[in-house]
Amino acid sequence: MWAELRRIGRDADSGGYRRHAWTGADADCRNWFQEQAEARGLAYETDRNGNQWAWLGGPPPASGASAASTGGASSTSSSASTGGTASAWSDSAAGDAVVTGSHLDSVPDGGAFDGPLGVVSAFAALDELRRRGAEFSRPFAITNFADEEGARFGLACVGSRLAAGQLTREQAYALRDADGVSLPEAMEAAGHDPGTIGADPERLARVGAFVELHVEQGRALDVSGHSVGIASAIWPHGRWRFDFRGEANHAGTTRLADRRDPMLTYAETVLAARREAELAGALATFGKVSVEPNGVNAIPSLVRGWLDSRAADQATLDTVVSAIEQAAKDRAQRDGVDLAVVRESFTPVVEFGHTLRDEIGRLLGGRAPLLGTGAGHDAGILSAAVPTAMLFVRNPTGVSHSPAEYAAEDDCVAGVLALADVLEGLACR
């Protein structure tokens, strides 16, 4: 599976992946997911928001679900269960399905493991459970959530946010990529009906537990010597857009004293972000910038920068972002630049439910440490609607969102076996 997936969307020059939502590379990943589902006799479907599902024993009652958008396959392909137990829970009560999976899209020039490791491991864990002869007593599904990274439209976890009702249809329709293509236009071009998007409470009401496996985005496991860890919480985090408006002018003829140069204000704000984050023990990054008119010999009229900031608690995050904004305002006044700050997205702290987290710890024999993380995930979005948990697989370098992202094969196998142990305990009682 890994060999088949790793070639999709890989840039030959950078070695990184460009699997942006609703593009050709994304479609190839989605086709791969459907093929894996059908090869295992799972019932495949896409939901109203473009998230993919592969059900053991059959999908839940339709709630805006669509037939497969690729290859013309039916959304209710034949099902095969472990040990022939599909009929045992065909009339099972709502809210008891056990679901695992992650996402297949990437950041620009991202690594091979962020997202795909969780999906590949989900299918491999099912294979392992079948090898063990485990019998499912609860509905089970593997999922691929759409547009988790937000690389194309600037908002992370679009598929899960829509399903959980944290992103309205109107807000989703307003999202546009750098070329001005709207989210519904991109979805329609990829063969998915954007008229169906929106909250999906009926589907989520059937989920009793969602467990997402993910490569660690840090080195805590490498330091502790463990292959697998359990998430304790996700830090609060958000994205803010800073618009610095000055005056375009000739770079070769305009005196320094006469300039209203927004690039100076932006540069000072970037330095302030690093300074304030370091003082507070938080994180703040300007990782994206656009400039108008973007000419070598032109003083910019507009510099637009995007701030990503995260902290262990809400109070610290608020303090850091406020301090960065104040530094930007002070410098803008000095430079004669107009400033506007817009919060484009925000996710509050996610404390994963202790009941499910502790049960997973017990199933893993107490050998997996608890880890906090500053990275957002679909599991964090869904935690407000369903019980969620996460497993992390060791990343020896700590590098993520980069072609250098890495996890050793032995650790990946340990992750699969740990996920299989967890799913067996949750779904095969």
C-alpha cells in the first residue's frame, strides 16, 4: 500500500508532496482509497462533504451521502466481515460504530507520512485483525477526511468542520484559492456535488469512537524511547491575516523619508512574533506572504502575511497574539501604513476525553506515554461531537510538513499493531 501511495503527487524536484484538495493528485489518492476499500470487500461511500468512508458490514443510513464520484462505483459495494459477523450488528444501535483513519491531502511540498500514515495503518490494522480471526461486534469504518491541511483554500480540516457543523455552507462557499477558484467550483470540477455540503449530525451520531493514528510532529517519543504514544490534548491554535497597506512607488526615485513602505511594517511584525512567542513559551510563525504589485523595482502597496500561532493554553495564546498585533500597530503608525487584522480560523484547546483515552492506555498495557501536541487534526475537530482519541508514531527527526518527514518501518509496524489492539478492544468485544 505504501509503495502505491507514495508516488502520487510527488514533486520530482523537491521530493515533497503536492496533494491539494480537489486537484488531480487528490483525485488519485481518493481513487486509491476506494480501491483499497473494495479490495477488502468494504462498503464504500462519499458523504455530503466529500469525506470518504469504507464500512465493514455496510454504511449507515444515507444522510446526504453520494455514490462514489470516481469510476462510477456504487456507494454500497458488497461487504465482507471478519469471521462473517456483519449480520450480528446490522441492527445495532446508533452511536456504537468504531471509526479510524486520517487524511490524504498535503501541505505544499509536504512529507509522505502526515495523514497518509493514518489511512494506510487503518487498512493494515484491519488486515491484522482478520489475520487474528477477530470477530467484530460493532460497526467499523475507515475514513479519509477531505481537505484537512487547508493548503488550497486557507482553512484546515474543511471536511470534518463541515460534518461537525463548525463551518457553515455559506462560509465554505466563500472560500477561494490563490487563483480565485471557489471551493464549490473546485468540488464540482472534481465530480462532487457542492450543493450537498453541510452539517452531518445523523452520520456522526452513529460514531461511538474515532481513533486517529498520526506520525508525531515533534520528538517527544524519540526522546522517551517509545514507538507509540497517546494524545492527551491539542493546543489552542489559529490563523490570522495581517494586511499592511502602504503606497506603491518607484524604488529608484522615491526618497526613503517619503516612503510608506508596508514591507518594513511586515518585517518588524515577523520579528515581533518570534520575540513574543519565545517570551511566552508559545509558537508563532509567519509562513505565507503575498505582495502587491510584487515588482523588484517597486515599493509595495500591500503586503499580506498570515500568522499561525499556538500555545499550551488559551490565556497564553491570547497574550501572544495581542502583543504581536500591538507591535504591528506601533510600527504601522511609524511607517504611515494602514493595518487590518482578520482572524481566519481558530480551534480552542482540545482535551481528549479521559474515558476513551484511559481505555486505550489499558488496551496498550500502559506502555504508551501521553503526549500533548500543537498540531491540529480532524480528531480535534470531531471531539466536540463524538468521543475521539489519537495515537502517535515516533518521528526520529521531529520534522514535519517537509519532504524530510520520516518514520522508521519498525515504528510504523508498531503503530499498526497498536491500532489493531485498540480496535480489537473497542470493536471486537
